[in-house]
Amino acid sequence: MKSARIAAAALLLALAATNAGAHAFLDRASPSVGGSVASAPGEVRLRFTAELEAAFSTIRVLDSGGRQVDKKDKQIDPSDRRVMRVSLPPLPNGTYRVFWRVLSVDTHATEGDYTFEVGK
């Protein structure tokens, strides 16, 4: 009975490890998470740990008043499908929040948000 429980626990751990590796988690961001930049960037660029499904992945950049300020031209980099970006107009100094929701090619969804500051 004890060996059956150990085998079941090992199987559950193996399945959990397989599923955890399949999600597209945020790996890097530019501007960086919680970072500050002296002048407004031309885009927000996010790199994930898995390839993304373009039709089901989104990114939005909002100002401190909650208005969407990006150019709504989200795209997945054709040479690296783990990278998603959106263009920005010239932004005034302030705090901006990036919201993302992505679907990896193996159909796992993840989402998150972070802030960055311009001119501080």
C-alpha cells in the first residue's frame, strides 16, 4: 500500500512538472518590470518562455488615468514567436501599466501586468 502511494505521488509530481513547463510565462520585458526610463520608449516588448498564438494574445499599455496609450498594433515577432510587442506614441513623463494575456501554442493561457515609469 505504501509503495502504491509513493508511485501515485511520483506520477502526480511528474504530471505537475510537465504542465508547469507548458505555460508561457513572462521572461523579460522592455521597459523592464518596475523600471524607469529617461525618455519614452518606442515600444513595449515582452519575451515569454513559450511560443505564442497571435490571435489569442494581447497587450495593452495604460496611463495613470486608465486610458489605453499604445498604438493597438500588437504583433508577434515572426523570427521569435516568444516575443510580443506593441508600438507607443511619444509618451509624457509618468507611470504606465502594461497588461498582457497570452495563449501558448500548446493552449495554456497566462496573464499579468506590471508598471514602468517614464522620466523619473
